[in-house]
Amino acid sequence: MEHHHSEQHAHTNKGNYWLGATLVASFLIIVGYLLWHNWPTLMLSTIKWQREINGQLSDLLYDAKENPAAIYSLAGLSFLYGVFHSLGPGHGKMIVTTYLATNPAKVKASLIMTVISAFLQALVAIVLVSVLLVFFNSSMREINSAADRFITLSFVAMLLLGVIVAYRALKQSWQLYKQKTHKHDHSHSHSHSHSHSHSHSHSSDCGCGHKHFADADSINQATNMREYIAIIASIGIRPCTGAILALLFANMVDMYWLGVVSALLMAVGTALTTSTIATMTLSGKKLVTKYLAYSDHQHSFTPLVFKLFGGLLLIGLGLLLLNSQSYGMSPVL
């Protein structure tokens, strides 16, 4: 009776899993289609908004030269720029949310990753503008051209990150499949070679000298740190456009230090918003993963399926951003 109840419970859980998986997949496909379809409109709206706020930043920088009180308004606007700017479409949030939603990650590591990425964007902008101004006496057009090259490089890095993540997901899935097959064959051979009846179940290390399989967490642990570094590089190498403009405007009014402060405050605002988005993404993923994992077998493979999907999504987004840039509509964050 208990055995029949257990089978019925497992069958119900399996049905819930496939229902949940179908709903999640449908949701992601719909979101992806809407994003692709509305991308030009989103970009045009974002570019229009950025031009307006850039005008306000430049006005405050000019005012700050005559009126020191304007510095506080500039500081507040720079912080808010980072906060609201990072709510719009942009490759940094796409990388973070896509990766965290589809790969094993912990809250602490994710927060550190998003904060470092935000400040690295500001530092790249500061170093880029400073070097071009001091050593090469570059014009605004030349600096913008150099920034565009960095932006293209960041999109290529995003594309390569997607390739790496997808490749590792396929590789890890194949390894896990072979290990589980080996475990099954090993257990089967034990049941035939022992004449006396006893229960013999293998864990990841049953004491016979070697591991038969590794769970998904231990397989993914080895590559997480390298992937985090790749994410930080792919986001951070793209200089913050707002920071570049603030630095250029500040240089024009001989208050370059104020441009540096503005750029760092933008990074604080960006880090705050992106970290919040990352935490929300992880919370949502935790609920979905818990619902989908109905058995040990499924619990092992589910994260790898998500990881593969995340890698493919990053590849698609990388191609989309490169294509958008070729039409002069690259995102501003």
C-alpha cells in the first residue's frame, strides 16, 4: 500500500515538474519575443532620455563653476542617473540577470560581482578619458570613437561568455550522464555478483576507492569563479557613457575632479539597482528550481539545462546588441 502511494506521489511530482517546466519555458519564450520585437522602440526611448539627462548634467557642471551649491545637486543627479539608468535596457543587466537566472550562484558572490562590475565601468571610463586627454590631447569625437570600440569589445565578450557557458553546460551534462550510467551499471553488476541478498547502494563515494558520480553543485563549483571573472570583465570593460560625458563636460569647465566624483556616484547608483535586480532574480530562481526538481535525477540535470539555455540566451543577446550597434542604436549602459 505504501509502495503504491509512493509511486503515485512520484508520478504527481513528475507531472508537476513538466507543467512547471512548460510554463517557465513559455514565459521565457514570450519575454524573449517581446524584447526582440520592441528592441528598437526601447533603444530610441532610452537614447532620448539620456540626451535629456546629459543636458541637465552639463548645465549643473557649468553652474558648479560659479555656484558651489550646484555641486550637491550634481552629486544627487549623478547618483539618480546611476539608479534609473540601470533600470533601462542594457547589456550589464542582461548578462547578470540571464546568468544568475540560469546558473548556480549564491547571493553574496552575486552582490560582489555586480558591485565590482559597476565600479569597473566607471573606472574604465575615468582611465580612458584621462589617458586620452592627458597623453594624447584627444578631441571629444576621438574619445567617443575609442569608447565605441570598448563597447563593441564588451558585446563580443558577452557573446564569448555565452559560448563558454553553453559549452560547459553541454560538457557537464555529458559527464553527469556518463557518471550516472556508470553508477547504474556498477550497481547492476554488484547485484549479480553477490549470491547473498543484501541492499547495496552507492553514494558519490561508497568506500570502494573511487567516486561513481558527482552532483551538479560540485561539478559547477569548479567553473563558477572563472565565469564570475568573465562576467565582471564583459560588463566592466564597457565604459559608462554617462561617466564619459560627465568627465568631458567637467574638463571643459576646468573642474575635472568633479567629473570623477560624478562618475563614481553613478557607479554607486548603478551598483545599488543592479544588486537589487540580482537579488530578486536569485529569489525567483530559487522558487522555480525548488518547484521543478522532483527527483534526484531531475535535481542534477535541471540546473544544467537552465545553464545551457542561459548560454544560448547570452549568445543571442550578444548578436542582438552587435546588430543594434551597427545601426547606431547601441544601448547606453
